[in-house]
Amino acid sequence: MVQRNSSFANSHEVWKYICELGISKVDLSMEDIETILNTLIFDGKVEMTIIAAKEGTVGSVDGQMKLYRGVNPIIQPTGLVFDDCHEGCEISPSNCVYMAEWLDF
């Protein structure tokens, strides 16, 4: 459990690491970092956990802190799937540019 927990970092630590590496061409705010982390969560590349934290701890809000870590998914995410993707709808296999590109390999 200790090893698992030590693999997490809060958004401030992620921000600091990116700043120290100098890999961003623009100055990123904490809000930018959290938006990026949320995108990575939705993509299945990062997971988040919430822990109790002392008030005043950097990155804590209302006594809680979000921690993040990278993950290697067992299976790759399939991407977006639309329930209304069928003939006669606005989104359909016959007018889908992505389907055409995918089949044109």
C-alpha cells in the first residue's frame, strides 16, 4: 500500500515538475494542469484518488487533496461511441468521415 500511495502526486507537484523540465512553451497555471490531468483521466492514462489533508497544505481544498498517477490500461480505450449512430440519424455510418478514413486503409 505504501508503494502504491508513493506513486501519486498532487497537481502542484505535477506543475512544479513540468516547470522544472521546461517542456511547456507557455506558462501553465494550476488550472491548466488540472484540466490536462482531467483529460488524461478521461483518456484512461491517469487515475485520481482523494485523500484527507491538513488545511493549508499546498493543493488541498476543504481538507481534501486530489492525487494523480499515470496508469497503463489493460486494454486500450475504444474512444467515443454514439448511441444514435445509425442510418437515418445525423451521425450514421454512411456519412461518417471517420468511418470512411478507418475503412480506407
